[in-house]
Amino acid sequence: MIADVDDGPQGPEIGAFFDFDGTLIDGFSLGAFARHHVRSGHVVPVDLGRMLLIGMRGLTTEEDFERFFVLGMRAWAGRSEDELTELGERLWRQGVAGSLYPEAWRLVAAHRRAGHTVVLASSATRFQVEPAARAMGVEHVLVTPVEFADGLCTGRPGGPPLWRAGKAAAVREFAPSHGVDLGRSYAYSNGDEDVPFLRTVGRPRALNPGDALAREAAEQGWPVARFRSRGRGGPREMARALGAVGGTLGGFGAGLALGAVNQLLGQGSRRDAVDLGLGLAGDLGTALAGVSLDVRGAEHLVSHRPAVFLFNHQSQLDVIVLAKLLRGGFTAVAKKEAASIPGFGAAFRLADVAFVDRGNTTAAKAALEPAVERLREGISLVIAPEGTRSVTPALGPFKKGAFHVAMQAGVPIVPVVIHNAGELMWRGASTIREGTVQVTVLPPVDTADWRTDELDARVAEVRDAYLAALDQREVGAPRGSVEVTTGPTGPVHVPLEWGTTAEMDADAAAVWRTGSARSTLTLLELLDPAPDPERLAAAHEWASRMVPRMRQIVAEPALGAGAPVWAGVEDVDLEHHVTRVTLPAPGSHRQLLDAVAQFAAAPLDRSRPLWAALLVEGLQDGSAGYAVKIHHSVTDGVGAVRLMGMLHSRTAEHDPERPEPPVPPVLAAPSAVGALARLGAGVVTHPVGTVTGLVRSAARVLAPPADSAGRRAPLLAGRGGIRRVEVLEVPLADLRAGAAAAGGSPTDGFLAAVLGALREYHRHCGVDVDGGGVDGIDGIDGDPLEDGGTTVSLGLPVGLGAQDGAGGRLAGAVVRAPLTVADPADRVRAVRELVLSTGPSGPLGAGADVQVASVPGIGHPVWFAGSRITRLYPLGPLAGCAATVTMVAHDGTACVGIVLDDAAVTEPDVFVEGVRAGLAEVVALGRDVPE
């Protein structure tokens, strides 16, 4: 097929249309999203059961697929486009990329070399397909639309999925607007349902076809190809992985033992023993893994030693491949965490590997000095210039650390090109496929006459040699821009309702049962002008009928059997829930924030509905502050903003057509018998899900953080002071442009600004945060923020909440972030890598110094009780952190709310000004971009 592309017509008028699921990847991308929601405890069991039932029955009609697709999207409700884009990118890197067929990668690359218009045409959404397109350098995707309202996903498709006739119609509509001649174009698919899609072009191809498509292809004479499975593998693949580990460690141990005997006999040194062990480790490890090597240019491995051996990092197999290639006489540089890998850590230490602690700049520099000294003593060094394993066959950017080391030691660089180790063992895999790893060793590159001022050009030359050897130079670098075209829009399913479930989900129940009445989040709105009191009271009464949660309390079942439920009350005392205060003169902004801080810190009454509101009047400009506080068991930040969006109006005038629901019925508290019956029914119908769901949710909320993430920064270690509230703002368009100039999203720009503030706060307090470690020296894996120095632990929300809106989004990750990155553009790029490589690791904020979150907001003007809402600031719970910094986009403004524990942040003005300056730095990046 590749030869046919190479010999066929060239140019952009030739289209190459690829189906995605099952054609380019082994399996379904929606499965990665579903597994994410299952692991996070956010899939409603009923929906999961329906999806499984439809899947077992088979998808035979558009209606079947539509129902299946709608159920899979329900957990997206209430999420912004940026948030779903980030989730899709993260799931691509952490799992979906591992199912990419290498053969399909090469086929797409062939079409790109031919200059064809390459399109991924899929019934999936842009959030599933676009990351793959970007990674493969594909510029166009045809996908099913997703419905958004007020900037938030409704949890429904925006139109019929591009399935069967729908995909064929989308291709026919795409072609004339892009100058594509369908009669001379190509199309590829695996699915029986895609026969109409394949018939739209003159060159249809069947890849991994199902039975019906295989029969159609045979009848029509269409070419067929079947690719090697990318699944997890069976017992043979698992045995190979175990054999590789055992062989590598056993071979190394045997070599050391034989070397020790020789030492006793006076016939060798410790280094000879290490070299013997390395050679045996490579031989036994590859043999038991079922891996052989096909090496070209092997003479360059021995002709110039010592040297810095570079290798493109694709797989964990690279370690034993390099051991077999080099045999001995080398050492490596690895991150400190590699020293704790069972078995391999000890082997690395015996092999004189230099371990770099990125949390300590001084230690990182000290670790490199022995490596440079080893080079001068005749021991070579092995380094991966990409810094981490690639998720696809594409070569990543090179860092300069290895080149600095070679220059400093005065030794040549030998590029080792590993072509396909990732095909046998992807970066995240735990099994190995048997096969041959192809390796090309390029001629040594002399560094004797290199100068520091020309290092960038020298690095580019070496990387170009890699691209040529990998046959990637003609293809070009993956492009950052992907044109997204969706199919027809239109209603597909009934809308979702907010907060209607009677029983608490497991996450919310775990929060509730911790006993904290201070686990609240607060939203502060600025109203202009101050609202009329009677209209404000009427607005709350109407809101309590619109949202049943506002008229419900939490009722525990008798004997504690089962989950808590929401029970309605006879009447809501709005005078208790809504408080009005008037500020004394002069009615300053500072007075408003202090009043809100006191309101936010006060616990909610657990015997009443779990919300409260505060109206602050007397501001000198005639406006008012309106704060709403909600318990975290009711909703998360996303749900709270979504709720406010439902209750706000697009006009100042009363809407005569607004819904007027009746007062919700009073729900009885659960009895012991009923609760036990529900729990028993859950165990019978969903035994694993019911039990593990309860255990998992409790563990996420109650489990202590991991030691590696739980260390507090000394400067922020204090706890227990008075809560202080601050707010900032920046035009959203400016923040978006600045972050985009550095390759990030507005959320990335916001996180980079907070990290910059923490850097400057530490510097102001006399902490030396500047790192000087060599960039990119890691030979095993790299971290996005890698230069060492002082670190802080950041809590990042990385899981999607329940579709109902009532469950808290508790899944989070605590990551250690060094404060050495001074350049704001570098900081945006580094933060983006950090976010995309992070997955849920525990309860939100647990063990973090600072909790940081970005919440989707309302993208248009809104009014409440006749007053214009000019600003909306989110104020998150401290939850044991020194500070919580949250951003929400409101009507074109990025509003930032900051909550500080002043026992931890002892100079709050410095910290707040740091966040302000950090945002200004990111905004300035967009202004520096030429028109």
C-alpha cells in the first residue's frame, strides 16, 4: 500500500481519508474515556450497564450507535471545551497512543510525503481524534459535533454521529471545499459500517476489516491489509516481559559474580566485572524477551571511545538493547527515582549510574561531575536527548544537556538510532512482543571545535541526522494546528437535569462523612447596581424551586446502611440562608473581601440545606457583593458555576416565559430496611462496582498523600491562621493569546502565572530558587519541569465529575514543581507538559502546598435579581493547603480568586502581587507575537 502511494498521483488534490477507531488504533478511543470515568468513580452504573448491553447486542443501526454514543458522553456534562481538550490530550499520551498501529503510522506518513490532503474521518469527537491528528501531523479531522451551552458541554452530541451514511456525506461535503478530487483519492477503514464511506473515493482500502467488509473488499477487488494486534498481549507476552527482567538482572548478577572471582584471582577490576555483567544482561535480557537486533553501522560502537552515546527513547526495551549493543565501558545518567526501581535500582548503582535529584540543584550538579570525570577516565556515557520516552514513533525535540557534557569532556557524540523498539513494547506497556529491533549507528560527531554560541545549530544537525535515518525528514514535524470540521448539527437526546438524584454518590458521601462543615466552596459576584431587596428574596424563592438541592437536607440511613440520601424539608427559612450586611464608610473593596472571607470561613449548619448566601451593601460605587457558599458534597466548582448559570438571566428585566416549577415534594428519610434493601440490591446486581466504589471513594478522600507528593515546602509549612481573600482579573482574550504564543491553553497560562508567583515569593523571602543543572541530561525518563531547585507541591484537579452535577470532582493529583523556570514562555510550555502527563492520584488538594484550579464559566452578560453581574470570583476551600488559587472565565474576563492561610503565607501582599505579575508576563507573550 505504501508503494502504491509513493508511485501514485502526488499533491493536495489527492485526499487520504482514514477512519480512526480500529483503523489507525487498535480498539476504540471512547473506551479510554470510559475507563477514565470508571476509575474515577464517575460513571453511573445504569449507564454503564446500558452501554454494555448495547455493545453485546451489537451496533447494527444508526439509532443503536447514537444511543451508545450518547451514553458515553453523559459524563462530559458541565465541562468546558478547554477542559475536554486537555483531557483528550492527556488520555492520548497516557494510553490511546499505545494502541496506534505502527503500520498505519507509516501509511499516513507516506501520504504526507506525497503531499496529499490527509483527513481523519471519525464518528468520534474532536477530543478523541484531534490529539492523534496533531501527533501524526494530520491537518484535518471530520468528527461528530459536541453540544455546548453557555460555554459548557451539555453531555450530548451536537448532531448525528458520523456513522454509516453520515460519514460518507461528510466526506463528500468536505472534498469540493478543499479542492480534493474524490475519484483519485484514498480511503481506509476497518468497519463493516464504513462501506458507504469507502465507496466515496476511487481508491478504497480495507485495514483490519471485519467479516462483512472483508467480503465486500473481495467482491470489489479492494486491497486488504491486516496489522499486528496492539492489545495488552497474553501469557506469552507477559512471560517475555518477566523473562526480560529476570534475564537482565540475572545476567548482570552473574557477570558481577564472575568478575568478583576474577578480582580475587587478581585477573580483573571492579569495572571489568560491571562490564561483564552489562554484556550478559543485554544478551540474556533480549534472548528471554524474544527480541533480536538488526544493527547497521555497528563498527561505530567501538571505533571512538569514550563517547557520549545518544539514543532516541521509545521504550523500556531501550535499556537492554543498549546493554547488548555497547557490552560495557559505559555508564548513564538517570533521575533519582530510578534508583528505587526494584532490582534495576541496585544494578544502576553498581554500574555507576549518576542519579540526578531534580528537587535539589546542588545535588544535580554534583551528580553530573562524576559522569564528566568518567568520560575523561575512558568510560562512555549514554543519554537520551529527548529526555523522555516518546508516545509515538515521531522524534521529539532534543535538549542540550548531552551536548554540553560532550563538549566539556572533549569526546565525540555517537548517535544510536532505534527504529522500532516502541512497536515491541510501548512506553506504558507491561508486556513485550517478540520481534527484531532495527538499530542504525551513525558515524561519530567530533565536538572538538564546537563553540557554545553555535550549540543550537549543532544540536539541529544531529537531530536532522536522526530524522533522515528514521525516514521522518521528508514528512516534516508534526503540525500544531488541526482544522476541525463537524458533521450536521441538531438535537439528538433529551437534556440533562442538574442535581436530581435522590441518593448521594460514593464521592459525595465520603466528603459528607468526614464530618467537616467547612468543606465549602464560595462564589463572589459583583452586582451593579445593588439589587432590590424584594426582588432578591423572590429570586431565591424561585431558585429553590428550580433546584431541589436548595430545599433538601442530608439524611443518614438508620444503622448507617447504604449511602446518605437527600430528603426534602417542609419549608426553607430564606432569612436564615440569606444574610444582608451593610459596610461602614467608606465601603472599600478591602472591606468587602474581609466580610466575604469571614462568611466563607463560617461552617454550614448540617441540619439545614447545605448552602448560604451573603449580600454586602454599602460599597462606595453603589454596587454590591453577593457571595454564595455551597458544601462540597452538593457540587464541585464546575457544578457551582453551572448552577449559577442556570439561575441567572440574560436580561435585567423579568422574563415572563421563565419556567415556574412547583415546590419539590418532601422526601422521606430512608429507613433501615429500605437502606439495607438498596445496598443489598446493589451488591447483587453490581457486586464489584458497589463494594469497590464505596471503598475507592473513601480511600480517595481519607488516604494520606504519597510521601513524594506530601512534603511541604518549608516556607509554606505553617497552618491554622486567619483566612484571607484576594481577587484579581485579566482580559480572557489577552490571557488566551499569551498562552497560545507559548503553545498552551488559558489554563496553562494561569498555572504558569501561579508558579511564577511562587518563584518570586520564595525569592523575596530569601530562598535561592535558581537552578543551574544541565538541561535534558536524563537517560531514562524526563519530567516537564526538570532543572531542580526549590520545589512546591501543586494540587491539580484532573478528573471529570459526575454528570449529574451534584457529585464533587474529588480526583486530583499532587505534583512537585521546581521554581527554577524564570522565562514565562518556558514556564507555560513546561506546565502544559506537566498537566498532560499527570493522572489522578488521590483526594483533591491532599498534601499540596497550593491548590490551583481553572473552572469554566459563563461567556455572556448575565443578570441576577435585575442587577448586572460584572465579575464572578471563585473562592475554593483551603483543605489543608497554604493557598487556593482558582480562575473562572466570566463574560470575557478571567477572574481569579485567592484564598490564603496567613499562618502559611506570611506576606500575602507579596504573593498576590506575584500572581498579578505572573499573569502580566503571560499576557505580554501574546503582545510580542508579530502580526
